[in-house]
Amino acid sequence: MRIKQLRLFTTDPEHVDDRHEKTPSRSKAILESSLDTSSTDRVPRTLNDVRGTVHPPPTANDETPGLWATEPSRCTLPTLDAISRAVAECSACGLCKTRNKTVPGEGSANARLIFVGEGPGREEDAQGLPFVGAAGRLLDKLLLSMELKRSDVFIGNVVKCRPPRNRDPRPEETEACMPFLARQIELIKPDVMVILGATALRALVDAKARITAARGKWIRRSGIMIMPTFHPAALLRDPSRKILVWEDMKKVLHFLNNTPQ
């Protein structure tokens, strides 16, 4: 992986999108200053200069179920397209009354790598596609830096409809939506799941988990390797965390490159 790919992900300033509008954003000047790579203290000269504790993947005999596996999946839905159609007709929680479009997720049915975030924002609600706002554009740059395209992976969220005013999903909303995500995971059978942010981590792994403590450490649930990391929107608020996410993705790439398909 060349250093220019790291710079592609870490150097371009972005604006915080409405998905996390409840958190004040920094000014453009501060963002641009934070992303200035003229100093060698900000971006490593080589990828080998990215330091951090290496946490080896859990052993294969660790078969603790993920929280999604404790929910009944929509076993009658045979394909991802069928799930999308069922999501569009869903009225299992109050989010159906305020949504514009449902956002079931998109990507390859044969993806070895899936990304799961919290829920749709304003742009996603308008377009019916996941991660298409400012945070999504940053995720696209991360994928490009990993030499991947959206069509190579699957991208989804814990809830498929936008919560009003971008609040966190309520427990009953997560519970109502989880069977759809559980079935998507069953059908795709990914090798690795990247969990984006604290809300998704608590919904999928541990209700008491903290993303700052779990980030960058391998977890194994239901036979799937899980790498928790910061949500792209958090990187827009604090660009210094981009290098930590890149470090996490290096671990993901190393695992995928050294694991038979």
C-alpha cells in the first residue's frame, strides 16, 4: 500500500454532514489546519511508521454469537433484493411514519467485507442509499485507499430509516430492524465486518461497549471477524483520528489477504 493512498484518505478536508448535526463542527479553517500534511508529525513518511499495538485475531474456536444472531432473521427472504423490498414495506416501528425513503444497504452479495453504521442521515433518506453525505464521501475515499470499490463490499446500517432530527435509534427501533440486517449477514456470509461507531457496536456486539476502548481490536462473533472503528462522521469532527482508522483498515486488509476465500 503506497503512502499516496494514505494521503488520499487523510488530507482532503470535509464538512460534517447532518447525520451528526447535534455535535458542533469545527470551522473550515480549523479543519484545514488539522489536515495540513506539511509537517511530518501529521502523516507518517511510510506506512511502517504507523505505530500501534497489534491485536491478533481471536482463535477460531471462539463462537460467541453476535447480538444480531439472537434476533429471528427474515429466513423467508431469499436474496438481498427481497430484503430491500421487504424493508420498503416495513411498518414495524414509528420510523416508517417519518422516513422519506428506506435505506436497506447496497453492495455485493458475495462481499468478504461489510461495513455497518448506525442509520441513515438526510442525504441517505432522500436518495435511499447508504453513506452518500459528507461522511459517505469520506468512506468512499477510505475504500479507494484500500483499493476497493463500493461494489466490492456491502455497506449498511443498523436501522434502515432515518431517525427524526438525526437522534440515536431507540431500542425498539433497533429491535424492529435487526432481523433485516441479520438476514443480510446470513446471506452474504462475510469474512470481516467493520463496525462504524459506538451505536452500531452496542447494537451488534455489546450493549455496554465503548468505541474508544474497542476500536482497533479484533472481535469474533458468530464466526465473523469484527473490527470496530470510528464512524466517518467522527473523523470529520476530529481529523486526527483518521490515522487510527487507517491503522484499523491495515489490519483488515492483512487479515483478508492472508485468509483463504
